[in-house]
Amino acid sequence: MSPKMNIISKFFKVATLTVAALSAIPALAETVLTYGEPGPNRGARAGATKWFAQEVEKRSGGDLKIEIKWGGALFKANASRQSIAAGVVDMGTIIPDYFPKEMVSFSLTNLPFENLDPWVGLKANFDHMQSPEVTSNLAKQNLSFVTSYMLSNVIVLCKGGAVRTLEDIKGKKIRGVGTFGKIFGDLGANLVSMSIYKAYQGLGNGLLDCSLGYMSATIALKQHEASDSLTKLNWGTYTGLGIFINKDALTKLSPSQKNIINEVGADFINYLGENIMEADKRAEDLLTQGIEGRKLEMITLPSSGSAQLYAASQYHITKWEKEANKSGLAGKTMVENYKASLKKYSQERDLNGYPWAR
């Protein structure tokens, strides 16, 4: 073999060995986080959850993915905190009303403060949950806060007799929503312990006369099919519902993956604020006009009734402060900081408009 041919032969042998060696190196696999969601794969919240997962995958270039398990497939709502903390899933939705003691730091924003704006509530809640005191409290439970959902203004659905004034709730069998429900009980309602996901059956079979809920969720959970009327209470927003991640799972992520989770979590607030406001408006229009021929009577509680509800709320806000103090948190300071954030973002909205409209 000529010297030239010998060189070419050696070159191809080296090239072949190099390709073989490279092909033997395993490709770096993307990280997949499992997500547990107790609700169904429909409605505004489900759409927002999918947006979160899609944004994480997109911004990471496919390096980080989230696999959502819907409808309580891996755990029910009342087992979410312990399931995420124990690593049954990597992350998921927690409704703090199921865990009044463990999630007391989060449940502050479930109280009926005088704010009806979903975006303002989300921004104030995000600031609260990012505070060092809350972060430390959650870390002891092997949890880390990612971002918040907003279920928006609380409404009441009824089968049969409607709620036109607060006098009408007395003696009615009503499924409550956290502190909002307790206040209904204080004012004479007969509270029934039942998940919002079972309220459809409760209204249909007579176990419930009414159920507290949310405008857009009414359609998502098909509760309009079992109701005759919807009353707008103009009484606070339910903000304390969030996405949490198992702290061990978070620690295992790369710095860039952690940054993406944090970045999407922050952007989620503006996305969801706009999304919820549009979904509520669309749901109210549909329920008023009728869905497949079925209309609900749409009622607005008189302003005097809303004022009475806010007055009754103060007892529970003070009670929360005391419970927070027992857990080693500065209850009164946290309430004042949250109120200051509500005021701050209300002023920002009034001055600059919503972020998506600027």
C-alpha cells in the first residue's frame, strides 16, 4: 500500500472509532416533573396550568418538562400537601383550606379583604408568598412556593330559592368556601361539608340548596346544569390556591432550570390575571344568555349586604392573626403587609393600567 493510501486508511479508521465512541455516549435526557392536579382538564384554571407547563418546556428548549395528572388521579385535594411533600409527585396544586394549621401562612390571602380585582389579588399574594417568613415556614414542610392561582370573586349558586339578601341564606344547606363559608355559617346558613367537585351532585340530589363557588368554574364544573340562580356577592377574591414544588425535587434541578421555574411562575401572575378576568366575563355572558337553552337568574347582592359581609369578615381576619402567631409567624404584621400590597397594586393599575394593556 502506498504511503498516501496508508494515511487515508488510518484516517478512516480513526474517524470510524470516533463516531463509534460518540454514539456510545448516552444522550442527555430531559428532566420530567410530574404534576398532580385535583381538578378536571377543562376551564380557566386547567388552561392556565397547561400554559405554565408549555412555557416551562418552551423556555428550557425541552430540557425541562411537566407531565400533568388531572382529576385527582394520584391524590385527592385533601391529600395534596402531604403527597407533594412526600414526593408522590414533584409538584402540584394545593388548596390550603384543607390544611388550616400547616398552610396557615398561605391561607391569609383566602380571607375576604376588600378587593375585587383578580390581578391585584394575585400580585399581592405573590409578594406575600415570596416573603422570607413564608418561605421558611414552607421549607420546614419540604415545600417551595412557585406561583398562585386565582379563582376570582366568590358567588353563590342555588337550586330553588335564590339568595337575594343575606336573610335568604338562613337555614339553607350551603356548601362553603373556606372562611367565606364559615362567615355564611355565622350568619345563619346550615353548612354542608362537601368538595366543590361534588357540588353538582349535591345540588342535583337535594343535599345542597346552594353552593359557594366562582363564576368561570361554574361552567367548567357544569354546576349551572344543577342550579337555577347565581348571586354575585361582591365580597373579596379567593386567591390562596397555588402551585408548589417538592423542595427535594427543586434542589435537584440545575440553576438554569430553577431560574425558568421562577421566571414562568412570576409571568404566570400577569397571564392568569388577564385570563381569569376574560373567563369570568365570558362565563357571565354565557350564563346570562343561556347555555344549550338553560339560563340562570343573575342576581347582585345589595351593597348593604356586601358591607355586612365585610364587617363579619373582620372577626376571622383577627382570628387568623392569632393562629399565625401560634405557628410562630407575625400575624398582624403579615396582614398589614398584605393590605399594603393590595393598595400598592391597585394604585399601579389605576396609574398605568393592566400590564397586558400597556
